Amino acid sequence: MAELMQLHPQSPQTRQVDKIITALQKGAVMLYPTDTVYAIGCDLNHRQAVQRVRQIKANPHKPLTFLCSSLSDIAKYAVVDDSAYRLMRSLVPGPYTFILPATKLVPKLVVDPKRRTTGIRVPDAAIAQALLSNLGNPIISTSAHSQELTQVELFDQLQHQVDLIIDHGLEPTYRVSTIIDLTGDQPQLVRQGLGEFRC
């Protein structure tokens, strides 16, 4: 059964964050809040944990997303041209996922095998940012739910599949991120979610 960790939604306690980081570095998988839905996540550098995240999602063909702490981090893991950079700079941090060509630093498990692309986010959420900053590298992530669930229902559903559940004391939202494909000449809206965007 997962360990329940309580964090303040705006000012996450350093001691608790440190405990979570230590667990992630050892391969833990967590259920945690973002600026959109609750997500299932792990350390990008822990291959077995990444595989577990994919198994929990139960869709082996769906590419995983990863979260970065800032726009500068994105350039390490994706090929970003000037126009894509300008667009992302105007939208991050926020509820947006950007589809970009992946660099060699991105594990194969996280890359769309047909297109060699990956989905990247910079969340506008204090807990996610605290975890990213202290971990020092991206968090592999996938949405934990697509329907409206209460916190109790969500935690009950996943308590035997993850190692940590991060409770920020708020009911989960069910509005997903807006997905924008930046691999072509012009941005393409793939999915309209919480973030406002018009091509």
C-alpha cells in the first residue's frame, strides 16, 4: 500500500519534499498533483520506474510526457527552433504539453517510436516545481484519470499500484493539458484542454 505524504499546495514542506526525492531516486512511483489533473510520475533516470508508470497507465502504445522545471531544461531534451521557443516562452509555466523532436537524452521508453518525438510540460504548480527543482532532472508523467473523481476515489483506485500518494488537501480537477504539436512549420493544436490556445 502506498505511503501518504501531505504537502501544502503553495508552500511544500522541505522535509517532506526531501523524503519524496529520496524515494524517487530509489525508483518509487508516485501519484501527485499538477496544475491540471493528478498524475502518475517517477524519476526520468530510473528505467524500471518508467516501465511501471507505463504499466499502470495500461496503454503501452501511448507516449509518456515528462515535466521540466523551466524552459531552459526543455532544450536539453528536445530540438527547439526560434519560433517554437517564442511560443513556449509565452505559455510556460502552465497547462500545456508541447510535442517536440526528442534529443538523445530522452529514454526510448518516453519517445514516440514512429516520430521520434516526445511530450514536454513546465507545470505551474508549487508541488510539482518543488519536486523538479530538488530532483534536478525531469519527472516522467502521465495523467492518472480522465474522468471526474473525488480525492478518496482516486487514492483508493491507485493505492496498491504506486509507492507514494501526495495529498495537497484539494479535490482533484479533471481538466487535462492543452497539447500543441511544434514539429511542423506551424503549431498544430492536438487537444484543447485547460490552457487557451488558437493556431
